Amino acid sequence: MILDGHAPDAIAEAARVLRAGGLVAFPTETVYGLGADASSDDAVAGIFAAKGRPADHPLIVHVAAGAKGAQALSRFAQPLPPFAQKLVQAFWPGPLTLIVTRQPGVGTAAAGGQDTIGLRCPAHPVAQALLEACAEQGVPGLAGPSANRFGRVSPTTAQHVHDEFGDALLVVDGGACEVGIESTIVDCSRGAPVLLRPGLITRAQIEAAAGEPLSDREVLETPDPRASGTLEAHYAPDAKVRLMDAKAIQTGLDVLGANAAHIAVWTRSAVRSRSQRVLLRRMPDDAAATAQQLFAVLREFDAQGVKLIWVETPPDTPEWEGVKDRLQRAAAA
Ligand code: TXA
Ligand code: MG
């Protein structure tokens, strides 16, 4: 069931379900999350079951802004290193997740049993209203992976979530997500910041705010934490995704000519097809606008029944890193 997140009773109803150990999908500025009480291992087990996600894959815990968030932070995490505190100052609330050392005995299931935990304070006003209401009822944070089935495209509207999980799941509608790709993840548990997942916030912005350079994950001696968003094949629609330059796409369309079918094309450059059965769609020139549309476009192409999606490779500039990462993973499936 979809509830309008701005309706007077929606937040109270959602908080009640969460307080009772149930699942609620909620909007954030990045993508929709599938939430449960992070302090209850039983409630969190419901997320793994619904998503079909392996139970040792850790989830992100969402916390409120302000005083309640600070309380949640000290409940779930051990004191943050100074560079992580600077990242919190600079980017929370916002699309940044920090992996930090966990307080033993808290959020064990959410952390997939690891001794670290992922924390994020989302900026979306409906998410904040829900987190506040939950905190008031003794639910300190919401464990919330993206509200899609394991390995699939993340949802950026309430309808996407409904399409995937059906009417039994309560979905709080907060409109289409503005960022459109998942949060940037920085591991702060290994002495130096390490970028685990690129997003809207760039490497340069993280380094400037942290006051130190990002380390390469390979040079750190401790083993990599498990991160399903960093699996090579992820974010996959049903259709095969291929990244190509515009010239190769045009050549492919020319070769297939009027017989081309079941193909969708997403390019910044103008391309032509002699077939009416090719879906041609323009990609914005700007990385942020492309990120905002990315998952909805992939879902739309799937809904049209195409078998092949040809996407023009994004530019090699820092602001495109998050979009490029998601497209490469979609193409690896
Ligand atoms: O924007 C987002 O981050 C969205 C919204 C809903 O907040 N959430 C999201 O969650 O993308 P999910 O579960 O789909 O991806 C979270 C990523 C996964 O790759 C997970 O493995 C990693 O974060 N992660 C979470 N906790 C971790 C930990 N303790 N150590 C290493 N990686 C962790
Ligand atoms: Mg995900």
C-alpha cells in the first residue's frame, strides 16, 4: 500500500508499523529504502527475507539529524576518528554513508555480523520526519537497503517499490528521488578514508572535507568488508546493457537498418535509426540530471520489453564517476 508521506497520519502509521517490528519502504534523496528497526535483529531479518539478500551482507542504518541523530550515532558506533567527524559536519544530512566501528552488541543483524556498521543521515524531509517519529518511540535508527530485490535496479519512486514488492508492503511516498543513485560510501573504520562506492559527492569533495587523501582499498592490509553494491554485476535490468561510444551505436543501428527491434538507445549525442521499433532516448548533458533519471530509464526500457540497451559511455570526468559505476555494473550482468 502506498501512503502519501505528506498526509497527516502517514508518518505516525509508518512509525507504528516499524515500532512493532514490521517493514516500511521510505523515500530518501538517493533511492527508496526498505526500512526496519535497526536495533531489533528480528525486524532486520525481515529485510533480508524480503529482499532475498544473503544475511551476511551488511545494511546501512539511517539516523535522524540533530540531537536524536547524535544519540543514535553514539549508540551504534564507537567514537569517530576526526576525519570522519569532519565528513559528518560537511555532508550530513545528505547522500553520504560512513562505515565506522560498531558498538558491540548493537545492530548486529543490520551489520551482517561485521564489527563495523554503515551509518547515513538522509536529507529527504519525509525520511527525516519518519526517523524523528521512530526515535520518539524508541526506535533509534532504520536499517534500510535500497528497496529492490537483490541485484536488481534500485527504486527511485514509490511506484517502483510497489511494482517489486506488491501491495502488502507499506510504502511511504515522498515523490521521485532527487539524486537518483545511491549514496557515496566512505569506509572510516580502517584509519584512513577509503571510497567504497562512488556517488553524487565526488572524491575531491570528500578529500577537501576530510582534510586528507582517500586511500586505495588495495593498500590497506585489513580485508575488504563485504559490500553488495560493489559486486561487479549489480543494478541489472532484464535487458542486456552495453556501454558503447556514439559512433559504435550509430554503426550498429545502420547495420541493423529497418530490421532493428527490441533495442533501446540512451545517448547524449544525436543518433538515428531507420526502424520505428528502436527506442531512442536522449541522455542529459549533465551528470546530476543523468543520475536522477538513470534507474527510472532502465526500468522503463524493461517495461517496454526491449532485449538490448545501448548506452553511450559517459565522459571520464569526476562528476560522472557514480553514473559510470552503476552503468558498468548493469552492463556486467
Ligand atoms: O543511498 C543509499 O545508500 C540507499 C538509501 C536507501 O539509503 N541505500 C543503499 O543500501 O544503497 P544498500 O544496502 O542497497 O547498499 C548499501 C551498501 C552495500 O553495498 C553494503 O554492502 C554496504 O553498503 N555496507 C553497509 N554496511 C557496511 C559495512 N559495515 N561494511 C561494508 N559495507 C557496508
Ligand atoms: Mg542496493
